[in-house]
Amino acid sequence: MKTKLTSAFIGTRVEIFKALRLKTNLQFVACEKNSRVYRYLKNKKIKKIIYSKKNKIKIFKILKKSKVNLILSAGFPYIIPKKYLDKKKFLINSHPSLLPKYKGIDAINDALKNGETRIGVTVHYITKKIDSGKKIYQKSLYIKDLTKSQIYSAIFSILEPYVLSQSLKLLKKR
């Protein structure tokens, strides 16, 4: 794929949103009201769609009908039902763990509770099962001497945008 990817972002994480916006032609963002992404975009001229538990089906329909060729989920709290997964689009998720370990919403804390010395980020394809799609790119970080705050900062501010950037390079070759 030689042209720039057209994208949509669904989720809550600002740093990876910024990385996506730099590397693709961003069309719209779906986010929760008052999330970090929502607050960041408040005065910016980017199309925003607010999601909640009540309108998630509407959001799934918008994603399926959209003309983008890439949808990135990062902090999106809902599983997209199979009937809304469009095989013509790259539907990818960024997850803060070294999948297949530590799936789900509390991956970093689960890894820390288990005494892991390495933690990471995985970008993978979205499937009907949570955090189970084929890996696109994964990178780890040695965390033994870091505080919890330093770990979160490193994961979300540095590692996650880097892993997305590497993943997009691989996707553009397909």
C-alpha cells in the first residue's frame, strides 16, 4: 500500500493518538466524554464522536461504514462484534502487555503482581476474542528498577507510540 493510510482512532490514550495522527490521514476520533483524548481534542478541529455504553452499537456501525482503511483501538472498552469487523480494513488494537500474556483491562497491574521484570506493548489485529488477534509488532521494556509511575509513563508515552509506528510500517507493505 503506497498511499498514506486513512484512519480512525477509538479509545482514550492521547500519546498513541498523536502518533497515529502524525503517521496517517486521520478522519475521525471516537472517544469517551472527558477522557484524556476528549480533553486534548476539545479545541481542535477534528471530527469527534462520543461513545458510551448506550450508543456503542451506533459506533460499531459508523466504524463499519467508514471509508477509512485503518481503525486503531487503544483503551476502547468494548469488544467489537464479529458482524462489524470489516475484512477490507486494518482493524488493530494496541495492548499494554506482551501478549498472549495478560489480556484485558488490567494487564500492567497483573504483570506487576506476578513479578514480571519485562513488560511491553503489542499491536495486534482485532478479532472477536479479546486481545487474541495475530500480532503485528511487539516490543518489551526492562522494568525491574522502575516505579509504577515510571512504568506507566514509559509504556504509554514512549513504547506504545514506537510500537504503533513499527506496526504501521509493516501494514503499509501489505
